[in-house]
Amino acid sequence: MPTTDVFKKDLLIGKIAFVTGGGSGICKGMTEALLRHGAKAFIIGRSQDRLDKAAEELKTKTGGQIAGTAADVRDPEQVEKAVGKAIELFGKIDILVNGAAGNFLASFENLSYRAFRTVIEIDLLGTFNVTKACFPHLKKSRGCVINVSATHHYSDSISKPMLIFLLSFDQIRSRSLAVELGPLGIRVNVIAPGPIADTEGMHRLLPAADTERLIQGSPLQTLGKIQDIEYATVFLTSDAARNISGHILVVDGASWLRQPDL
Ligand code: HXC
């Protein structure tokens, strides 16, 4: 069922969204959902070609207004430029989605200095850089932020490579930002998707996953779809969530409670 069959189509009219990683996967779906409900979107990612293709596809699908520019979230200068372009085009930013991520599984022994730094730079510094650059605009619009995370770090399973634990910093920072920016009217929330079919995250973080086992092990007996994250996005960015901040919305059918190795 399309998100517009569940939520009013004009829910986000007049809103401008800035989405990192919006050219592919889950974040492309999130962008589509925002457009379908009347928001305009500016997407960034590392490949201009991928962004152009995604923008064209989403324009055709939704009739919404979307543009994008290549920028690496690791580079504050590129991020500032991209935010400047979004402001030039749309005049403001109401919604920030920090979706760009770089992750892989590796043991401590096999993790090089550069590999470790790369993940920290994308996931941790990248989220900081983009939030920092968007902050003056979010302050003006009393906007909201969604940080996209995962569920891997919710259990202390020792079988997990250490990189996974680093994801939790993202959540701690989201909570402290929610407290600090709350008085400015800015809401900060996290969406934590469980395994989502046909996504980069699923290939990277659950490379050997047996789909049937995942479904059987899930209390709701499902494997997540990108659309599940779209519903959560529309809800959290809408006025329906006006008193929700500092929240981590896990979208996984309660799987992590039952399958702690996810
Ligand atoms: C060990 C690895 C590795 C692996 C890369 N490296 N992959 N080490 N195991 N599987 C090492 C490389 O050898 C290199 O170190 C260093 O990491 C940098 O790699 P590059 O390829 O040069 O960097 P770059 O092109 O910037 O690529 C970034 C990347 C890559 C993170 C390494 O995987 C990537 O682009 N990922 C983007 C997509 C992505 O990961 N999506 C995740 C979506 S899901 P050396 O020492 O050899 O030079 C997800 C959900 C959680 O993330 C979200 C929470 C925030």
C-alpha cells in the first residue's frame, strides 16, 4: 500500500528536505515518501551520475521537485557548498535526513588504520558535518532531523566485529542533540531499520543471511521492506510527531529482541 494511502497527501507541503545518501537504497525510498507528501527534496551523495538518475526517476514517479549535487559528507567544505546550493534553490531546510553511511564487517585483526578511520569519518563525522552545516537553517525553520542507524549494536554479542559497536555513538549523539536543540524547536530522532530486503546494508551487514531464517525468527514473521522505513519517515517528519524527539524508532518487526545477532 503506498504511503499516500495511509497518510494525507498534503502532509508535508511547503517543507524542504535535505537528504544525504538520497541517491540510492533506503534513503532514496525516504526521499520518494517525502516527495509524495508534498515536500521538495535536495539529495547529496558521492556520485553525480547516481544522483541525477535518482532525481529523474523520483520526479517521474512522484511529480515532485527534486535536485541533487555530489558531495562527500566527510568533507565539511563540500557539505557547506551543497547546503548553499539547496538554499539557493529552495530557500530553506525543514527536514534533514542523515542517511549516508559506510560500513563493512571486519575483525579487529583485519581492520587497517585507514579502514577504521574511513568508517568513523563517514558515519560519525559525516553526520556531524551535515547537521552542523544545516543547523542555521533548521534553527530558522524549527525543523527536524532523522539519523538513519541500524539494529546491529543493540546486543552485546561477542561474535560481532567491533565496527558495529561504533554505530551506537550515532544514537547517543542524537539523544544529546535532541536535548540541546529542543529549546530551538528542533526535533532529532533516529530510525533504526532491521534487515531490509534488497539493500546495500543487508548485503554488507548480513552477507550470509538466510532470508527464510530471518523471516521465521522475526516475531512478525516478515523481512523488512524499504517502504516500512518510508512510513516511519512520513510519520516522524509530520506534525503527528510534534512532541517526539530523542526517540529511536526501531523498524524491524521486533526481530532484534528475538535474534540478537542481527
Ligand atoms: C576490511 C575494508 C573493507 C572490508 C574497505 N575496507 N572495505 N577493510 N573489510 N570489507 C578498507 C579499504 O581496504 C581501505 O583501507 C579503507 O577501508 C577505505 O576503503 P576505500 O574503498 O578506499 O574507501 P571509500 O571509497 O571511501 O569507501 C568507503 C567504504 C565503502 C565505507 C569503505 O565500503 C563504501 O563506499 N561504502 C558505501 C556504502 C555503504 O557502506 N553503505 C552501508 C549501508 S548500510 P586500506 O588500508 O586498505 O587503504 C549501513 C547501515 C548502518 O551502513 C548505518 C548506521 C550509520
